[in-house]
Amino acid sequence: MLRLIISPRGRRRLAVAVAMAGLSCSGTDPGPGPSPIPPDQTSRTVSGTVTNTAFSPVADARVAILNTNLSTLTDALGRFDLKGTISGTATVQVTKDGYIPQTREAAWTACLPGVSPCLQSNLGFLLQAVAAPTDITGDYTVVITADPACRDLPAEARTRTYSASISSVRPDNTSLEVRISGPSPLIFLDSVFTAGMAGDNFALELYGSSFHQAFFEKVASDSYVGFNGIATARVPPGASTISAVLDGTVTHCRTSVPLSEPVYGCVPLGSGTSGVQPESFVPCVSKNHQMIFTRK
């Protein structure tokens, strides 16, 4: 079977591109010649999510369809759903104290015979904080420390030290790229990680899974340590240290087969995931791992 693999960074860029373009997907190929949406008012649904540039859901943001009486507030996960009599041309606005308002045009799914649902629009909003983002670009020493509750992790997996370079993708410093390197070559799923700032809120996405980590380090002839998750922190202006909490997984595995691309990842027997079958596999999932960045 041929499998198409899209890197986590690629998925993030694809998701942002779809959100910014205001595209929606019904999950079915509509084929050529869809029936046009009539311009008159009819029952339609607008749904989606609201997050900020640090990837956090924005709760209690007001979502309104302009020139109508339809509005709602996002839930704790930043989700919203509006249904009512909406014209074919609809402008959706999101407002929240502390953020710059954002307006988007709804793009409707076409109605086709045997295709459901239709007359729906799914929108993603990425809000920028009014407060200028803290500038954290530069070079750092990074220390990742496993949660002390991870008692089964070997000592060599509990604390690891790396170098990191943070660079800006956008001139306003809300979108960042992070490159991590080690004293020995690291094994990456994607060597560039996505990060974001919303005011003084920082978030770094180390994509992977509990089996296929964002990256592995070879710590002995037959042993590897891997990491994945999301690191978040508050970073005041001028700070030389970023003290982030890493919500994710620290994994130690021992295997006589060297890990290298495209054979990637220590995978326990019965996981249903391709990779190297290790002699030992010890993952620790926690919301309390630490990731400390110290500016060089």
C-alpha cells in the first residue's frame, strides 16, 4: 500500500493556508458543475474555531454575522456554531477584548444530489493580540527535564541539553521557527518546528506521537531518548530565560537496530505502527515536563 506522509510542519502550513483562504470541505469530491447557491436568504450554518497566534483556543470570543442578529460566543475550546437564515453573501466577524477584530467572508459548500451536508461554511480564525509580541528570536541553550513522577525512565532520559535557534517567519514576530541541534546528530521527523507568540504567551509545537517522537537523540550505542508535545510559557519583554511547561511524552527505548530515516521511531510490539521493534520501550506522558531556554 502506498502511503502519503505529510510532515507535521507541512500539516500546520496546510491548515493555516486553508484557514486564511476561508476554504471549507465537505469530505466528498463535489465533481464538476456544482449547483450554484441561490443568492436569496435561506437556512445556513457557519461553524469553526478561534485560536490565537500562540495556538491557544480563544474562549468567549463573540462571533457575529454582520447585518443580521445572529451571534454566539466560542466555547472553552474556541469552537462556535451559528445556524439561521443567512444570505448567500455573509461576512463573519470575531471580536474579543485584547485581540484585533478579524472579519472573513463565508464560503458555502455546494448542494449536490445525494451530498449532505450543504449550505455550510467552516472557518478558522487566528487572532492577533493587541499587545506587541515579546521578541524572543535568537540562540539558546535548551534543557529538557522529564517530570519527576516518571520514575520508570532511566537516568539518561531524565535531563537532556540541546541548542536551539529561534527565528521569525513574520515581521511582527507572531510566527516563529525553532531549530534544535544536539552534541550528536539528532533524528528528526521534521527538523524545523513551529512556534508562535501572542503578546507574552509563547507556544512551541513538537509534533509526533507517543511512538514516533518529534525527534530522537542517540544517548548510548543501543539507546535513544525522544520527545514530543507542546511547550508553553509566559515570556515578559527582555527576559533571557523561557521557562516552558512541556505537555507531551518523553520516551526511552533500547534497540540493537540503529534508528535512522526512513526507518524511524521505536515502536512497541502490537502498536500497529511501522518502525523499529525495541528490546525496551519506556514512554512517560505528562503535562509537567520542563523545557528551559536560556539565551546565549
